[in-house]
Amino acid sequence: MIVSYSSSSSEDETENSSKNDSSPPRKRGKLENESSTSEPLDHGSVKSKASKSAHLTPRLPLPESVKEMFSESEEQWADKRDVHGGRLRSFQHERGNWATYVFFPYDPEEAFLEVLNEMMVVAATFDIPLTLSEEFHLSLSKTVVLRHHWIQPFIQSIRTGLTHFQKFLCLADKLMVYSNAEKTRTFLGLEISSGKTQLLELIKIVDQTMKEFNLSTFYKEPSFHISLAWCVGDHTESLKKACLSELQSLIDAHEDGAFHIRLNCTELRCKTGNKVFHFALQ
């Protein structure tokens, strides 16, 4: 359009000058200069760009394997309770969000598993359908949500805070009943009776990292425990009144003496999504 406009303007000026030879040439020059000043044109540049466009090589298609790396389903995520034993998530799942928590792992002994099986049988007689935990651990944080690009700085912050922390021993021997904040699940846990001082110091370190990322800190008056089993719904009162004392007697009257968990706190861990990071204590 610009080229066409410039050409017609030039023709008009030529036609006007031929009709009126008395028109001073400098006035025509002034008009040409005004046209040039208001809309500078570079005919050579336009032709060059057109020439380059005509000879552009078509782009090669991306391999399917590369496309799949970045493909995202448009389907909305839905919480499937039947897949998770009736459990509901505490927060909605979103792409790029990683459920994260800090903990000490516990590798159960054979004697521990035997006691647990006996406890499941007793709880069933009171119509309380307890399910054994898939893994046993001592939590040192709430479950929070990390964005993927926060993971590395989050882990580095915890690692820095633990630089001089010494390993220690925890003991757990008293049964307690807990529920989550939403009252959608009830837990049977073994409360920590020894090692609380060190655990509280660790909480300060982990909470400091949580604050850096504007995440929820741990409970103000925590009851440190290892969850043994769980059931869907709020069965706190029924567990306490119906069978907690009987379950505790299984621990106290164990054939090898009162049973307790010995947790060697030598390595703190952080699980975020499907990744687990290890922090060895001194």
C-alpha cells in the first residue's frame, strides 16, 4: 500500500506541473520533501524483504518424541477416592504443584509388624476398619505445596540449616489417636517419649525454610508420633473409648517386654512429588 501511495502521489505532482508550467519548481520540490519527511520509504529494503520471504526454507516438523515431552492433557483432574482407599486430598491437585513434607523414616522390625497385625485384629472386632500405613515415618512438617521451580532453593535452604545438626535417638511407646484438619481421616500413632528436645530444634530449622517460601509452619504444640494405621472418617472418639486401652495392652504385655520403637535419627528426608532428598546428620 505504501509503495502504491508513493507512486500515485508522484504521478499527480507530474501531471500538475505539466498543466501549469508557471508553477515554481522549488514549490514542487518542497512537496516532495514533505512527502519524504512524513513517510520515509526504502524501496530497496521492501524488495529485499520480499525476496528473502520468497526464498525462506520451510521449517522441519518436530519429532513426535519431542512433542510428547511438552504435551499436557486438557482433561480436568479429579480426585479418585476408590484408587486411594477412600482418602481425599487436603488440597486440589494442579500441574506444577508438588506435595512436600519433611520426615524421619522408620524401617520396621519383624516384632513391630507382628504387634501391628494383632492390633488390626482387635480393632476389627470393634468395627473399626484400620488400614496399615504404607510406610512408617515421623513427620517434621505439614504437607505443603511447592512449585517446581522452588524445589532446588527449598532443599538448599534446609540443607544449609542442618549443617551442624547432630544425630540422636528417639523412643516411642504410647498409643495416641489423631485426625487430620479436615476430619476426613483418623490415625493411630505411637507417640515419641524421648528425643523431643532435638525434634523441637529441628522444627525451628524446617519452619524457617517454610517462612522463606510463605508456607505453613508446623504445629505450635506438636505431638511427635509415628502413624501406624488409619481409617476414613472421624473415628477419634470411638477409637479412644472402645479399644485404645486394649490396643495399648498389646504393646505393654509383649512377650519380650513392653514394646517400643527405637528410631535412630541419622538422616532427615524431604519428599516432594516423586522425589526424595536426603540430609545426613553429623
